[in-house]
Amino acid sequence: MKNLSRKQRKMLYRILAAAVLLAAVKIVPSAARLDGVPLLWLLYLVPYAVIGWDVLYKAVRNILNGQVFDENFLMALATVGAFATGEYAEAVFVMLFYQVGELFQDYAVGKSRQSIAALMDIRPDTANLELEDGSLEEVDPEDVEVEAVVVIRPGERVPLDGVVIEGTSALDTAALTGEPVPRDVGPGDAVISGCVNQSGLLRVRVTKPCEESTVSKILDLVENAGEKKAASENFITRFARYYTPCVVLAAAALFLIPTAMLALFSAPPAFLAGTVWTDWLHRALIFLVISCPCALVISVPLSFFGGIGGASKCGVLVKGSNYLEALAKTETVVFDKTGTLTQGSFAVTALHPAEGFDEAALLEYAALAESWSSHPISLSLRKAYGKEIDAGRVTDVEEIAGHGVCAKVDGKRVCAGNSRLMEKERAADWKPCELPGTIVHVTAAGKYAGHIIISDLPKPEARTLAEHLKAAGVRKTVMLTGDTEGAAKAVAQELGLDEYHAGLLPADKVARVEALLAEKSHGSTLAFVGDGINDAPVLTRADVGIAMGALGSDAAIEAADIVLMDDNPQKIAAAMGISRKTLRIVKQNIWFALGVKGAVLLLGALGMANMWEAVFADVGVAFLAILNAMRCLRVEEFK
């Protein structure tokens, strides 16, 4: 009871009251009369009115508005007709079970919305704006301007995107990424709206207005996802539009044609022998109850909605059920390399000292020589060195464009750079290296000290990605990169990818995706996975564009069809598993509902099905289909 909404509780009370009244009426003798008028039908009207008044009201209202053929019309026509033929108990039972089905449907939809509603809670209602005198004013986030400073206390949500200017803390990003591990932030780190500040006090300078913040864009995606319907949903919508009028006409024909033949022929055909017009009216009413398309109209959209909601639990935002359906048919997955499969940052992966030098000396010379540069390679060398740089040891720094750096370290001339720098310095005994990556050669006092290999390492999660995608039904995995042939080959082999193409410009990537689209099998789709910034043209061209590591990236949210809210590539396999499960459940519901309804419709037309079988073919089938659809929300196996 506590999980029911106020509207659902009211409906439950109506159902219980009607059931009690119906049980009481069943005790009354069928021959009871009041002032000569049969009492039974008047008594049955009481539970019928309690449980069915809203259905009758909606049917009349919709007819007046020109919307005749819906489930309210079918239920009203069938139950009123049952009263007209003296089937009072059946009329009340049909309406009672129909309302039980409606209550369950409403509850199921509410359950499927819970994951989306939880996501909606990430929008903060207020922001603590810091005024010029240092005091704080609680304001609406929409009223905070860019460059203003907001203060975020422990336990509060980050109201707007910004940069930390004071304080350190851990941010809970689970509502956005699905990941339980907090992210540590300090001065200079970017923070995004919707995260929860767990520990320290933070002062944040706002970098985006409220309408452009990450949380606003995410919520806009979720709210509009329902507008982009899958082909299966569109089929059901079109099917219901023609199906309901057709079955009403069929029911009318089922009653009128035999009734006319009974009236016109003194010796009616054999199939009419022993029947009267009320028998055919009863068959027609049963036919109407069976034909109600609730199971399809509710369960199919509910399945897709549940799939989108389940994906959001895993930190995967799907912009519409059409993209969820397309992802389920994916057989080719194309990846960008840097930042998608690799970490997007350089790291020292090997040290090869020359004779007379050791690894520690080689790394120290390189780190000190590069200490004045802000190049990513220089940063990776200093990180690998791991010690505080003594700036006093380094003098006469000279950066040579396209070659490297030379400086005096402890009075010795040290050079660190590429092979061209070695040739320029006339370093003796320097050797090229065949390992993939960026090679930094080092000389000290004119002697070759050795070389260091710096590479963009694959993400740990990417090492089993190809295996998981193959298990999910993907036939081909391809990597596209602008990196060198050697680096691309090493990553592709390490990750077990089927193909790789190196040295590509953005336009070359589009051309390569065009070629892969032409090669894919009919009915299958191609997904491209990129960072959403440099790869926007390819994301747009692919059947399904998936943005990786898109937390806070405007370009990713705009260009992609599916957004992964962290940089874990395993979420691709999880999203694919969710999509395939959702589509499988949708197909199960369609075939189950059509199969059962078709069989019982035929039996009803032949007079071999009564009103109880009709109720099962309507409410029972809808109940089972909705139970099946709710399985889309269970995504624990994909986390």
C-alpha cells in the first residue's frame, strides 16, 4: 500500500468495494422482485456503477470528441450489452477485472518511471551564491551568472558546472555515471552539476549558465527520449489505429448477419440451428472484450521505457527508443582510439639506457631537461620521475621546434628529443627503437644515454571489451585513428580488434565509416564510439553514435544518439545487452498477445469461448505482457 500513489489507492478501494458488493449481490435469490420489478439487475447496477462509472464517462467524452474506437468504448459497449442480455454478473466481473488490469498497468508504468524519476532528482533546487561582502544568499540556480562564485557544503548537490577555486572534497557521481567510486577534486578541477559533495566545503566559479549545464542537458535528453519512437512502437501505434475499428465492425457483422438471416429465412443455415439473436449478440460482446488492444498498446512502449530507464541506472543515456532498437541490431562497432580505447594521456612504458647509464639516471636527465616544458610528453616524464624538480639544477633551457629540448643539468649539456635532434647533436651510438609509441632519445655531456618509450596506454576496461562485444552478438570490431601505424597496430593487437586503420584525418574517418556501412549485412546497424568532440561528423554519420567519456562534454551530448556518462568502454557491451534484452521482450509480447487474442477471437466467433475466456484474453494477456515488460528494468546482470 505504501508504494501506491494516491490515485492508485483510490482505485484499489473502489475495486475492493465493488468486489464486496458483487459478492453480496450473488447471495440474493435470482427471483427476487421489488413492487413487481425484477430486483437483481438493479442490485448489480450498484457494483457496476462503483467500478465502471469512469470507463463509461471516458467512453462518452471521447465519442463526443471524435475519438470513438478505444478500450473505454469497447469495455462500455461490451458490459452494457451484457446487461441488456441479462448477463449481469458477467458484466460486473468484466469491468472489475478490467479495472484490476488498469491498476496493475498504472503501477507497472510507475515502477518503470522510478529510475527516470531518480535521475530527475539530480537537479538542485537552490545554489549558495557568494556575495561581494562574503555572505551567502540562497538563490535559484537559473539566477546565477557565469563567473559568479557558489559555495557547496558537504551533502549538497553541485548546482552548476564550474571550476573549484578553493577546497578539496570527494564527489559522488553515481547518479550520472552509475559508478559508486567517488571522484576527488581540488583547486583547478572542473565539477559538473548533479554530483553530490561528500566531504569538504567547496568554492566554485561558475562556467556555464543553468540552461547549458550538464544536468539540464541530461534531463532534457531523458524528457524528450519518448518522442523518438522505435519501429516496433510505430507499428503498434499504426496497428491499433486500424485494428480497433476493424474488430468493432467485425463484431457488428458477427451479430447483424446471423440475426438478419434468422429473421429472413424460415429455414436458416445449419450453423444457425438452435440459436436466437441474443446468442449472437452475446458472441459479439465477447468478441469486443477479447479484441481490446491493451496488452500491445501498453506493454510495447512500457518495454522500451523500461529499457531506457534500466540503461540510465548503468550511466547510459539513450535519446530515444529508436536508438535502443537500432543498438540491438548492431553487428559492427567502430572505435576512435585516443580517449576511447586508450587513456588519452601519455605514460612512460619502457626505459632503454645505453652502456654506462642506468634507468634512474636516464629518466632523471630527461625529466630535468624537460622540466620547463608544458608539452604532454614532458609532463609524462616528470610524472614517471616522481620527485620534486630542483629548478636550480637546470639552466640555459633551449626548446628546438620539431626536435626537442636542450639544457644544462648540473653543468652538463643534456638533450632530449627525437631522432632528428640526435642527428643534429651528432650523438654517437644512438639507436632507433621498433617498439610502438613516442621515442625520446637522451644525450648527456655529448654521450648517448639511451631512449625512453612513451605511449598512450589502453584503458584497463578495454582489454576484454572485444570479447564482451562478441558475446553480445557483434561480428566485427574496427579501430580508426590518426596515430601512427605502429601505435595503432599495437593497440589493436593488444585489445583483440578485427581491423584497424591508422593515419586518418577526420574526413578520412567519415570515408572509412561510409565504406563499412556499405559492407554491413542488410538489417544490421553500425555503431561508432568516439569522444564526441573531434569525432562529431562520424558520430552523426553512423547508424548509432555513442559518445564515450562524455561527462560534461557539450559536443558529445549534442552529436551522439547514446551517451555514456563516464569513460568506461565496458558500458558499450552493457548498453548492447540491455537493448537486445528489451527488443527480445518486445517481440515476445507482440507474438504472445496477437497469438492468444487471435485464437480466442476465433473461439468466441464460433461460440466456443465465454466471457471468462474473453476477460483472460484481454486483462490476463495484458497482465502477463506487462509483467514481462517490467523485466527490462532489471539490469543487475549488465552492471
